[in-house]
Amino acid sequence: MAQNPFRSEADAYRFLLLTIGYFALIVAASFVNRWLGLAVFIALTAFAVWRWAKSRSTEPPERVVVREMGEDERRILVCANETVGGKALLDVLRTKAEGVREHILVVVPALNTPLRHWVSDDDGARAAAQERLAASLARLRDEGIDARGEVGDGDPLQAMEDALRTFGAHEIVISTHPEGRSHWLERNIVTAARDRFEAPITHVVVDLDAEADRVVAEAE
Amino acid sequence: MSAHAHAEHAGEHHGPPTPHYSSRLPPAVLGMFLFIASEAMLFGAFFTAYFFVRVVNPEAPGWPLEPFHLPVYVAGVNTAVLVTSSFTMHWALQSIKRGNRNGLKAGLVLTFFMGLAFLLTQMLEYARIGFTPADGAFGTIFFGLTGLHGAHVFVGLTLLAVATIRAFRGHFTAEHHHGVEIPGIYWHFVDVMWIVVYATIYLI
């Protein structure tokens, strides 16, 4: 969707890349023939205007209705990637859901390679994250746990922050691979999340290979 | 009971009054749109003059007209330097969003020096290009357009210098980095304008 490119650096950067592509095509066509360059200019401009007009005709934003919660309700934000279907994570969620009316939001960051991230090519990463999320939600439903989910930003901290803006979580559960195999642990994501967010954080380590899952730390 | 609490209890209003919007747009967005519109009109005036000069010379065998010659390849390398500086700017922002201050510093320093290299190369180009703003309409418009862009680069370099100094003093964190985000937006805007100028004046 087209956005105002001057609201964030990332949008401005994306706009720059589009501008480079736009003029590269026009210049290349102009070298072949001046009138072809003009035709490409008109075609690309018309396409850009059409995309912009199309993006403006979307439905109005959904209103967020804030309602009072009962004392027996519990909102849990889960952030996980490849380990999103791990047994240890399911066990922890099942335990936390006991005796309360649980509302679980699973956020799966759309992790991407640095190169693809730089060129804003995140469609593949989002599609892969969506598949993992769908499989995870299906498993949670099988376990009788009420959960919904969304694909988040490639940066797990940013993904959690985005989710917390609309989902007032009582606590956060972060699921990672074991130390030595986890990029998130290498980047101190769990520590950084504890520094950044007020909600208590539970870190679950999921060893997918051995299926010897264990919980490392309980809520602070 | 403190005076503040007493005032709250009495229902008095504290702090600035609630903003009254006379437009459906928030003031920040409206301000940015007005800024973009003013810049578009400023550059648009120069481009209009440039294309007018081209249109009134339809029989010209090539462009620019003799005896003007533009250093296309030098300017091309300069363009590559400026575009690369946008990549490093983006890298700097992504680094600080992840809490990587070293990446932020390296990105900002690289961006600053590449911007400086662009500006110095352009000044060198002016000195050796062989014509002046007084040499006809084309000379006037060429120096006007590229000089206007150069002024924007200078402003961008000033913003980058401030951001770089602040980065080395540890002012930015993963949560608070507006002081880098805004110069980043401006820098990409300067880059976009140069793509338009280079493609239009030097290539097409």
C-alpha cells in the first residue's frame, strides 16, 4: 500500500528505491528512443497514480473498542518464530491458561535476511511467518487454548511493541531456541525486552531437535 | 492536600488547552504536506524553465546545445556516492532500532563523509565545467537547479553532523532516535531530488 513517504525513514527509503527504479526505466527507454522514454514515463506515472488512488479507497480503519476486563481474564502476548509450535511453549501456555479466561495473541516476527531487508523485499518472510503462525494457532486450538495471531515486524522487539499498542498484555512469553542456536539470545532480545516492557516476561526455551523442552525462567 | 491535587479536585484545567484542529488533518501531517508542496513548487519552477528552454529548441541536434558539455560520468559516480549514502543512512537507523550504537555511529559517519564527497565533487565540477551561470538560459538553469540541490545537501550535512555528534555522545537508544529519523527522512528526500535532477539534466 502506498504511504506518505515522509512519515518514517523506512518509508522515505522505500520511496527512494522506487524513484531509482522509476527513473532507471525512463532513462533506459530514452536511450533507445526519445518517444519511447516519454511513453514509459506516461505509463509509469499513470501506474503510480492508479496505485495511489487505489490505496486511498480502502475501507476506513477499524475502531478499537476498549472494554473492561473481568478479574478472571488474562491477556498473554506470545512472541516466537520457528519455535512457535514447540511442545514446551504449548505446555507453558496451557499452564498459564488454567483457571482463567485466557486471551492469547501470538506474534510471529517476519524474520528476513539483511539484504532482503535493505531492499524492502519482505513478502517471502511474511508468507513464511504466516504459515508458521497458522500451524501454531491450529495446534493451540487442538489443545483447547483460545488464541489469535498476527505476523509482526522483522525485529522481534518492534513486533512486541507494535502488538502491545493494541493488546494490553498482562504478561509476555518469548520462545527461543536453546543458547548457541538462538539468534535472539545472541542479540539479548529477552534482556532487552525486560528492559523495555513493563509486563512480566517468561522465557521459554524450545529444543525442536531433541524435543527435550524445558522452561528456563519463570516470570520475573 | 497539595495545591495541584486540590486544583484537580476542583475540576480546574492544567497545562496547555486542548488543541483545536481547524482541519481534518493533524497539524504535523499538514505541516509536512505544506513543506513537500513548497519544495515541489521550488524545484518545479526550475524544471519548468529547463523544459521550456528545451522545447523552444526542437531542432537541436543534441542536448545540451553546443558549446555546453556536461560531465555525465563524473556526475554518475557522484550519484552512486549519494545513493550509497542513503543505504548507509538506512543502515544507521536500522542499527539503532536494534540497540546497536556502533552501527549507528558507523552509518552516520559514512553517510556524512559520502555527502561531503558529493558536495566537494560538485564544487570541483563547477570549477571545471567550462561555463558559468551568466552563459545563457541553460547555464543559468543548470547552476540554479544543481546549486539549489547542493544547498539542500549542505542543510542535510548540517543535520547529519548534529546527529553524528549526538550519536557519539550516546544520546540515542532503540526507543528514542527521532534525532536520527528526521535527518534520515530529509537525506532520502535530498537523494530523491538528485535522482530527478541527474536523470533530467544529465541523462535524458
